[in-house]
Amino acid sequence: MRERHPDGIDGPRFTQNDTPEHHPDRVRRVEVAKEGGTVVHTVAEDTATLDLLADRAAVAPHRWHLVVPLDGRCDHDEVRGFAREVADTLADTLAEAHPEELTAAARRNARGNRLYAQTAVVPYSVRARPGAPVTTPLTCAQPDKPGTHARRWTVHNVPEQARARPWGPAPRGRSPAPARRKPEALR
């Protein structure tokens, strides 16, 4: 899913989930089940595809990030189920804490003017806002530091944050069982 701004960030925007048929054959696609059918997503795994998406004025919305290193012993269905469970729990928790701003309702017509609390993008995605802010992982201490806000890092200074290794050394993988308990503790 990507948010597109064909007339710039001040113009109208729309969300595009599918990969247009006119995209070059070199663009990798993956078909995913959705309610009432399937959707073919673009897999942005190389610079050429990222360039193509940027050329189409495509950026991604963002709200929260969560990283859980796994040890590789779980199959796809177990990891997907775990990810869904964590996302649902966090979305419900956020929507309950900020009911005027956020909702856990996936259907656009059920959201009103509220943001969908379960939307996520990969780290280091450019946001369609003045100054080109970038979604950026933070160290545990950074959210409390003065000057840390959603527009703190931009396309001009985000390499500085990336070099700081906000996630630290690569975490040791593990089973999802202990991590599954943590979102419940947020309630």
C-alpha cells in the first residue's frame, strides 16, 4: 500500500494497494488474499523499483513501528498470526487511548475523520509533508529528548540517525511466545 500525491503534497492524494499492469515486468509482484478476492502488491526490493514508485509520487503513511526478532523456527502461518495478533492489540490499545483521533476500524467508511491505528510502513520511508520528514527508528531514550518529534529527521539529516544505530546491534532471534505477552501488558 502506498499513498500517492500526483499533484504534490498540497494537492489531492489517494491510497493505491494494487500494482498497475503497465508497471514494467522487472517489478516484482505478490498476490495477497483480501476480503472478497485478492490484490497484487508491488514488492519494492531494489533501487529501480523505489525509483519507479518515487516517479509515481508514491509515499507511505506511517504511525508506529515494532520490531520482534524471530529465531526462524516458526512457519509462515504462525508468524503471520502472531503479527496480526500484535497489530490488533496495539491498534485497539491506541484507539482506546485516543478515541477522537484513532480507530481500529479497517473499513474506511467506519473511520470518520479518525486515522487507522494499524497502518505501518518500513523504517526510513519519506512522508508526504513539508520538509520531507522520514519515518525513523528511535532509541529507547530518544522519545523523551527535547527536539524529538515526527518531523525531526528529513531526507537531509536521516543518515545521521541511521548511523547512530537506533536499534543497536542485531538482536538475538527468539520464539514469538514471550513477545506475544508484551502487547497484552499495554492494556
